[in-house]
Amino acid sequence: MMQAFSYRYDLRTAFDDFLTICICAFSQNPLTGKSHDEDIYLATIAKYKKEEVPHEFPRLLAMLIVEMEQRLESGMGNDVLGDFYEMHLYRKGASQYFTPWPICMFMSQSLVGDEKENEEYRRILDPCCGSGRMLLAGGKSFGNQHYFYGIDIDLTCVKMTAINLFLNGQFRSEVMCGDALSPIDFRVSYLISFLPFGIFRIEDKEKSELWHMHHNTFTRKKAEILNLKLPSEEGRQDFKGSQLELF
């Protein structure tokens, strides 16, 4: 169904527009019955034929949900969006390949402690989240009651991650578009929430919990980080900084 758009439009653009339309549909304002991002929705659908908007895009979303449900317990995961992106939207010399699902599950399960430890709320971050597979695997291993955060420099990947988290019920989540190696880079963020229900676009970095946490990892121990040198073989065991502090 997605490939059918390639006869009239650039497939990469149509795919990204589909993601945008989905996010707009998942951010309904109950007082108005319209999306919180109605202006973005209208601008996105303006380039398509009138019959494609009420029929083709809803059918695509329905088929996405059906396929994700069918693959819910699959050994290859249910990242349908990421699989399509890898197979059909590659660019010569600039293809993106996400971590295979079995490896994501292996990595997340290797971090799972005992049951008592899992009862505590955790903050789980993937600073280069791609389509969100590592976070989805984290939900499988740790449970969806925890907080999941993703950062990626590619806005299309950020949208895929937000939709994947939302449709998999990981409602304590936020995905930010920005450079994870920079404490000040913020382009847009998406909050996935149960109350209020939906995916909500954040344009102001000051309103983003993820941006504040990410920014603080650079500033909390600024002096120590600036003076950090590559540890020698003898000194490596003494270094107790977090992984993020190395960035």
C-alpha cells in the first residue's frame, strides 16, 4: 500500500507525511475534536489528492496496526515501520540499518535484574534510537511501567519511534530530535502520554523533560568532564563516571 504512492510522489516524502499524519491523529483535542497540530495536518495533506486523504492514509494506519499486532510475539519484533524504512527508503551511500531485533532483546534481557529490582521505576535512554527498537525491547524486558527516552538526529526516525512507543503502550516516553552529543541541540520533541492520551509535539525545549535531563548530564559535573582524559590501563578501573558523561 505504501509503495502505491511512489507512482505519484516521492516515496520517502510520502512515508514521512504518513508518520506526521499519524502523530497528528494521535494528538486529538477533546474540546475541539481536532488535532492539537491541526495546522501541521492541513499543511501535510494539502499536497495529496482529496480521495487519498480520507481513504488511503486511514487504510495504511489500519494495516500498520494489524501487522504490528500479528507480529507482537514474533521473534523478529513488530517494528513494521523500521523494517519498511530499511528495505525501501535507503539512499545510495547513506543507508540506515537498525539493530536487529534479536540483538536488541539480548541486550535488554542481559540488563534485567531480579524481580524486586524491576519494581522500581527506571529511566531507559537510547541516545541514537533509530526506529525505537531498543526501547521496544526494553519494554518487553523491563515492562512498560518504566520511563523510556529516545534521541535521534533524524526527524523521520524520531517520528517512527514515537509511533512505535505509542502503539506498543509505552506511555511514559519522550523522543527528541537533536544531536545527542550536544547539550544545547533541540529541534522538536514528542511526548507519549496516557493522561492526557496521545502523542504531543513539544517545540519549546524548556517544556521538554528529556531535554533538561540530557542537558544536565553535561552540566552537572562540567568541571570533571572538561578535565576528563582518556584513562590509562591502570586508571580505567578507578573511573566511575556514567556513560553519558563520556559524551
